[in-house]
Amino acid sequence: MGKKEQDNFFDELYEHSQAKLSLLKNYAIKWMRKVTLGTFQKRCAIIDTFAGTGFYEDGSDGSPIILIREALNYYEQSQKNPNINFNKIILAFIEKDKTNFLKLKSNIEKLIHQELKIDEFNKINTHPKIEIMLTNDDFNNFTENLLKNVNSIIPTLMFIDPFGYKVLNYDNISSIIKQYDHCELIINFMYEEINRFFLKSDSPAFIHTLNDFYGPNFERIKEIVYELNDKEERRKNIINGYKENLENAGATFSLDFDIEKQGKVKMNIIFTTKNINGFDVMKESMFDICNNTDFEYHTSSPQLSLFEINSVEEMIKSLYVYLFDMFKSQKVRFFEIKKCVMCHPCIPSKYVKKALKKLEDEGKIINVEKLDKSSRRKGTFPDNSIIWFGEK
């Protein structure tokens, strides 16, 4: 991204950027709750590594303000609900540009009505379980210092949304994956820009920069892409090659989310984690935003309107076939079925029970028993149940 584009980046929130922020918000809301309510630590951190100013010039919330608002909402819910009990949420915002950083600091201070100290964990006075840290630094320097000084971290979500690929170094991203078992990454893989220059060969310095961004298999993927004329095949190879690098660094699961504009992929959001629960929740979040299991968001078209019910029904039907093919003629515990679907490449486990009900209604499940032998209502599938699948 050129200097002019960077200077104008925060003028207006475009639809493709809105889709990116909607995905971040949707996932962060679910992730905060799942992590803090499900671990003995009951704490988590979210790091926005290219935080910007906090707002767009048109008044739209940027990622830092979105994340703070959702953390505040979560805290307020916890004050009213005794079943919501967490210890701490840390929100860290990293911004290199000094002017943007000072705007960010001011905007956050206005939102929470208190002054913040730089490079310190500031407890929000009105919401004391939430802490905010602001750092005027760049991504690579910040992550290098983090890796050097912090051996292990609490469950952390890192949002990496840069102004162009030149400011990202694959070695730092791979080191984060290798060193931290509890860190999930949401990366804005700027496909439109990367695709434009992927085969550029007239500048050794340029090739070196792109190689530093992409990772070890850059030259091999270039050779594959060079032979391709089909745009979709080209896109798949470039995206999958980068995901392959992330997985070789130690990521267990990865997903990619296409955001298209006027028939072209504008950006691709890549998610990577070592946690099966995070993978499952992100599948659900991606479906919530784009309403298809290809995880493609098309700007200027209805994502969740007339096709919503049909899309869910089609997904349940697909899961119905998948489960019966996987388990026919077997006796299986419910948690094993759910875990199997959690690993499914695109269908979230949220829809397991609906698919099982359809299988039972059509006679493909012949018996369901609860382990404690208590009665069970037809069409329900308790967590402590065993399910018998038929043969046909």
C-alpha cells in the first residue's frame, strides 16, 4: 500500500473493511467468553498490532474501539450474571505511526474517561477487570521483544492488519506460532496487492521483501502459479501455500476467509490456531458473516437475507451425510461425534444435534441411550449419550 493510500486509509470505512471488522468482532465476542469461562486462569489478552487511530474519519469504529466496547459490555454482563466470572482481560494496542498513535491514545481516553500511561497496563477505573496497554512501536520490533522477554503467554488473540505486506516478516509470525501454544492469529493477507506482485521478477530487492513476507516455500509456489491461467486456481495456490507455511511452523488448524469486491478477491483473512475450540468457533463466526461454507463474503450483495435458511439447511444436510458415512453401523459416544465435527474443515459443531435429529427422524439412528440409564426425550442428544447408527 502506497503512502497516499495509507494517509487516506482512515477516511472512510469501506464494505470490504467492514466485513473484516465484523469477523473480528464476531469471533472476539465468542472467544473472550469461551476462554475466560472455560479455563482455570479465567483471563485472556487481545493484541491489535496495527491499531491505527481507533476511529475512521466518517465516525465508524476501528478495531481498537470495537474490541474495547465488547470487553466493556462483557464486564457489565458479568456484574449482572453470577455465572459469568472472569479475572482479567488485557487489550494491547500497537501503532507505529506517531500521529496515529497519539490520536488512538486520545480516542481511547475519551471512550473510557481516563488518562492512559504509555507502555503500562492501565486498569480501567470503571471496569477494573479490563486493562489497556498502548505502545508506539512496529509489529516486527514488538513481536521480537515479546518473543525475547516472554516465554509463555495467557490465551491470546493477535489481530494482524497491516498497511501492506512489506511491514510483515514471516519469521516473526512463525516464531510466535512455534513459541506460544495459546496464541491465535487473525492475519489480513492482502491478496489483491500480493497477487499483483507475486510473479514480479525485475527487482532482486523486491523479490527478497516478498520472500521475507511469504515464507520458505515462496519460490516453489511461484513456479506453480506461473503455469496457471485460471484465477481461482492461482488464488488457491497462493493462499494455501501461505497456510502451509503457518502449519509447518506449528499451527494445527487454519482457515481462510475471502472478501470479494466486484468479482475480485480484495483481501483474504487467514486464521490460525493450535486449539480445536478456537478452530470450531472461527468456523461458526465465518459462517455468521458470509453465510456459506466456502467462507466467501461478496460485497454489495445480501449475505444474511433470503438465502440464510436455505444455507443452514444445506449445511445440516451435508453434515447429515458426513456423519452417517463416518459412523454407520457403529455405536458412538456423543462427545466423539462432536469432536469429529469440530475437526471438520468448514462445518461448525453447533449444528451436530440438528443433523443427528434429522438422522433419527429418517431412521438412520436406531437407538440413543444416556450413560446413566435415565430417560431421554426423542430428538435430543445429551452430552452423556451413546448413539447407535444403522447400516443403511
